[in-house]
Amino acid sequence: MTNTFWIAATGLILLALAFILYPVLFHRPEARARADLRNQNLLAYRTRMKELEQERDAGILDEENYQLLKEELAGALLDDVAETDEPAARPPRAPGRRSAMAVALVSILLLPAGVFLLYQKWGAMDRVEQFLTMQEMQRSGAAREARMAELVEELRAKLEASPDNPEGWAMLGQSYMRLERYTDAAWAFRQLADSVAGDDNARAVALGLAAQALFFDSRGDMTEDVTRTIEQARALNPDEVNSLGLLGIHAFGREDYREAIRYWQRIVEVAPDHPQIASIRGGIEEAYRRLGETPPAEPAAGPGVTVQLSLADGLAGQIPPDTTLFVFAREAGNPSGPPLAVARLSAGDLPATVRLDDRMAMSPQLAISKVRQVMVTARLSRSGEVTASAGDWQGQLAAPVAVSDDGDPVSLVIDRQLTN
């Protein structure tokens, strides 16, 4: 990648030198002067010949005199051309030509060297190399895990040589997480925290990500390292969402559902546009169910759709009650588009009534309140994943439903099993 950069830079330098050298090496003022004189003589010859032809045609000249004058005119033209080719007729060499040649030669030697040295001093090749490596990492897919690991190590080496790059450290940490190298990910996120030391909020987020990596590395145990890193993050920002999420998961695992609700509800309050907000709300609802309580009703968040869910009679005894139920709405006319609202329940909750509104939005940019009509789908997922797979049970509205503040509930029956 670096070689490509220098090849391109060399090409541009040579192009610039060509503009400088061409007039110096190939400019010939005496040749231009001779060419101008020949053109003038030829123009005069043609003009005079035209006049002779007109005089002959008008009867002023007879044919004999016409031929005589024509031959004299041609002879005069030949004499003029011969005179312009004589060395004595050439104009003297333009002054300063040798100086121009010297300047050109010095430019050839000094310009590339100067560009290279100045770029080494003031350029940003290290950032360019980091950026190119990051781009290639983003293009690496699952089929290129070996290449991905190689690129990660390249990026790490470049960041260690030039560490002032928060975006690079963040990508390195995320890449280590994808490779399940959680200890390395925690280290990278700590480097990210150091690179944003002047921003307490950004530093808290980096430390929260480091705690998350350590939590995964310990397979869900709240080790001393995890606890200490969470404390460091919350000392900078008590509402750091990654830390709150880990504390909620740990409390839920200890069956302290009330504490889990407290941590997760705080995320909903401080980060309503969190990319995992639907899962967080689902966790809160599950914690209430484990307590044997009904989740408190929240005020509607603007326009939405109310859906009454039920199972078809023939499916009632076939589906385990702990099967995950997803209810989601997509914009009408865009069946493959992203969900605009997602609710998560369990098969044991059926029949149930669900309100899909902006509280269930996957992101602020994808909100149900921004469209007029939606198609609603309910899916019982055997794998617990939102992506459909063979064996899941599903139901879908037959026609789009209007998004409104107070529309009547619509009925949706889960009545078929997916085969592919």
C-alpha cells in the first residue's frame, strides 16, 4: 500500500517536471522565426498568383506574359526560402538558455528528494497506513478469518508506533472481540481510553467496553478485573451504559431481578436510542415475569400500532412456553426492510396485547412514527434469534395497518410453521 502511494507520488512529480522541462529542452525560437517567414512568403506568393489569374481572365494579361510573370514569381519564392535556411539568417541563441538548463537539471535532482524529506517530516504516512489497513479490515469477511487476523496484527503494530488514533484503537478492540480474543480486546479498549484522556465521557465508554471484553473472557464471572474496570468507568460517568448492562446481567444471573431491572431501566432512561434498546426492554419484561409481576404500563410514545396476539388452536400444545416471541413492524411496501419497532415476549405470554411504538425502535432513524402504514409479523423463534429459520412459527397481518395515536387494536394469529 505504501509502495503504491510512492509510485503515484513519483508519477505526479515527473508530470510536474515535464511542464518545466519541455519549454526549456524543446523551445526553438530560431525555428519558429524561420517557419513564420516561410509562411509569410507563401501567403504573398498565393496572393500574387491569384491577382495574376484575375488579370489574365480579365484580358489585361495575355497567356505569354502570364506564364512569364508566374515563373518569375515562383523563382522569387525559391530565393526567399533559400535565404531563410542560411545559417547567417538564423537569429542568435536566446539569452539565458544555459541558466534555464541548469535550473531544470537542479530541479530534477532536488524536487523529488525535497518532497520525500519534507513529507517524512510533516506528512501523515502513519495515519494513511492505519487508514488503509482499517479499510481492508472492513472488507474482510467471514471467509477470510486468517487474513483478518493478519490485518489486525498489522493495525496493532501501526497503532503502537503512532498511538494518537482513537478510531484505530476502537476498530482494533472491536476486531479482537469478533475474533473472540477478549484479553487483547480489553487491552485495545484501554489504549482507546488513554487516547481520549481529555474527554471523561469517551474515556468512560472505552473503559466500559474493556469491562465487557473482560466479562466475556471470564465467561460471565464478575472477576476482580471486571469489577475494577466497571468502577473506573462509572467514576467518570455513573450512567455509562456498557457498565450498567453488565451489572444488570450479573444481577439477573444471581436471580436478583429487582436489581437487574434497576440497572437496565436506567439505560432506557439515559440512552433511549441505544442500538440494543429492544433487547434491554425485553430483559426488563422478563425480569418482571420472573418476579411474578406485570411490567408497569408505560405511556404511549406517539403514533404506533396495537396488536392482539394469539396462537392458532392447532398449535397450542406444540410450542414450549419459554419459546421466544418476536413481534415487529416493517414499513408497508418494503417487506425486506429493517424493523421499525420490535417487541420481545415468550410463548407462555400468549394471548397478549402489544403496543408497537417508538419505544421499541431499533434506532432514532428507524422509527414507526415516521411512516404511515406498516406490516406486522409475529414469530416464535426456536433458536431465540430474530432471524427466521425452518421450524419457527409465524403469523402476519393480511394487509397493512395505519400508524396512529389511538387506532383500534388489530388481531394477529400465529398459524403456520416455516419450512425454509
